[in-house]
Amino acid sequence: MKRRGWWHVPAMLVLAAILCVALLVVELQDREEKEKMDELKSRASELETEMDRLLSLRDKGERDCTEECRPKAAEQLLFPDLDARIYSLAYPMLRDADIPGNLGLSVNALPGDPDKLSREQFDELLAAGWGCCLICTDAEDLARWDGEISALLQARGLSKPDAVYFPEGSFRAELKEELIGLGYHVAIHHGENGTPLIPVEPEGTLLLPGAYPYNFDGVKGVIRQIVQRGGEHCFVLSFSESGSLFQESTVSNMLAFLQPFLEQDQLEVTDFARGYALHDPLQNGAAERRAAWEVERAALTERIYELRKQIGEIYDAWKGN
């Protein structure tokens, strides 16, 4: 009997070989694709790790700059009435604590006037590190008042301070530009018109420390806020105003509370000129530090942007496959 179909065997072998080769090619392609995807994933992961590092570095730099630019806290003690008892009562207490005070000069109270500090006492206090400011008695006509007090000071041979205190209720926000125009650098207020009571920097060239009576209930909380923020503030002590009336025991307690902050160099009790210098970015180094950080931050931000772009391109390529 004649055999048939023997020729099918080689054909089947050839077909099997072709299928094996095809499967091998597919397997190799899949392997190459997987290796490519793994490489993309690995590269994306490396870039994301580097971007996270740079983001953390930028965040830390921002925090460090903020902390380094935070000025030392400053407190002023202001005696606005120039009362003669400042010399006999307040001066010895503050001298023993190595703390200066500040004296108020006004059209109604200058050294040598009756019941006021003598000129000799006034000069002695200034030589001991005390400061002084003007007391604004006419905020409604600031230019007229400034001319009047300037003439009186010149007639008495007294230097004109660049700080002015506004009794409670007399300050207005619209006075700021006029004060700057008149050459003032410090204006002490009581928070009128929502003006912040604990500034950290001047507005333009005008620093605006708020004032409280030194003996009000929240005095310790205010001091802690000043230290925490690196701000500036003024406590008012008077021999004539009941709200801030000088009392030796209360002043002694306040000085004792201030002492740890002073010893830890977290706070200075200053005159107004020193307080301004501590908070002016051009004088305390903050402006230079911020400028340097801006350059560094810009470079970090540019690098972060480049990494995000590269990561996005990798994921686009990944999706395309």
C-alpha cells in the first residue's frame, strides 16, 4: 500500500521553527521593553529623590533666612512727663539694673521748667545712655507743632530727637507720610487705626512701636510676644497719669521679669535710636542676608523646575509605550 503525507513532516518542522523564532523575538522585545521601562522608572525615581532633596533644601533655606533676619527684640521705657522725680526715684532703679530710660520733651515740658528735670539732670541722664523723644501735642496740625517744638529746642540749645510719642487716641495712620517728610524715624502710638503694636521692621523709614502702660495686666504676655517676634515696643511710665503711674514695687517686679531675657541676650532695653538700628534691615544685616538668599533660592527653583520637566518627559515616554 502506498504511503501518503510523509512530506507534511518537514513542513510542520519548518512551521514550528518559525513559530519558535517568532516567540523568541516577541520575548526579546518584551524583555527589552521591560528593561527600558525599568530604566525609565529608575531614572524617574532618581530625579524625584533629587527634586525632594532640593525642595527640602529650599524650605530649610527659607526658614533659616527668616530666623537669621529676625531682629533682636527691643523694649523702651518712656517717661513722658519729664517729672523731677524721675531723677530721684526712677533713675537709681534703672541704673542699678543697667537699663536706660527715655525722656519726653514737649512744648509744655522742657529741662529746667518748674517741677521738671533740671538741665544738669537731663544732661546726666543722656550721658548715662538714656534717650529722649518728642511728645506730640497737636496731631491735627503736625507741621505747625513741629515748627513750634523745633524753635523751642533750638532756643534752649537742645538737639531735636527723630522720635515722637503720640498720647493715646491722637495718632492717625495718615500721619505716617508727613512724619517721614518731617524727618522722623520713630513714631510711638497706642494701636490707633489698627496699627500693629509690635512691629518688626520700619514702614519705609518709619518705625512704629506700640505703647502700653507698664503696669497693665498683660505686661508679661506682651514681653514674651516681643521676644518671640523680635519686635519693638514701648512701656509708658508716668508720674502724673494714673493709668501708668510710677510705683517702685511694680517697676521692680517688671525689671525682675525682664532680667532673664536680658541675660540670655533675647531682648535689649534701649533708647529709640538703638531700637531703630536693631530693626532697620539696612543696619542689622537683614537686607544683605535676604538678597543673598534670593539668589540662592532662584537657583534652587530653576533646578527644581528642570527636574520636574525631565520627570514629566519620562512619564510621557512611559505612557507612550
